[in-house]
Amino acid sequence: MVDDVQEAVDFYTGHLGFAVRTSAAPAFADVTRGNLRLLLAGPKSSAGRPMPDGRTPEPGGWNRIHLIVPDIAAEVARLRGENVRFRNEIVSGPGGKQILIEDPAGNVVELFEPAASPPSR
């Protein structure tokens, strides 16, 4: 879910290398990056209709897409230069490094740089 479909399309295509597959803005669009297809549903889309219990779908949760990047520090520097919003700083763990960014609607995208594989014996 996004607040503004065109703003979301511009974010994903302009900052994260997605391409527009289809657009029915302001209601809906979908963008792709490799095999990933991301559906961007605005308030005027069928996905924005209230649920039977009255809840309305909204953007900005904690579920996220996970994009692998080869150099997280360079990617963070580039995105900071483009005024992309970050939820945190780079976190390192045994599997690699990660950081969370937000699209214009507050949806989370994780950038992930895998740890180097140990040499095989």
C-alpha cells in the first residue's frame, strides 16, 4: 500500500533500479527489478478497500522487501545524497550488513550486503 502511486513509482525507479511494468496511476502500478515484481496499490485501488471488520489497508508497516547490494556503504552514501529516508544505521551480523530505508509512504526496504563466504577447504 502506498499513499501516492506516482510518487512510489518515481522512488522505486529513480532510486532503486526498478522499471515500470504497468501503470494505472493514481490507483495502481507495478514495477520490476529482475524477477521481483512489486505491486504499488494506492487508496483508490481495490486493495485499498476496507476489510469486512472495517480496517482500512495502510502503508508503513514492518514487512519489507530485501534487496541485495554489492557495497552497502556506497549504496547508503548514494541514497543519502538523494535524500532517501533511513530508519536506522548499518547493522552488521554474521550473515552480512543491513540497513532499512523507507519509500515515500513509509514502507520498509532492506538493503543487504551478504558477508563474504569463507574459503572452502
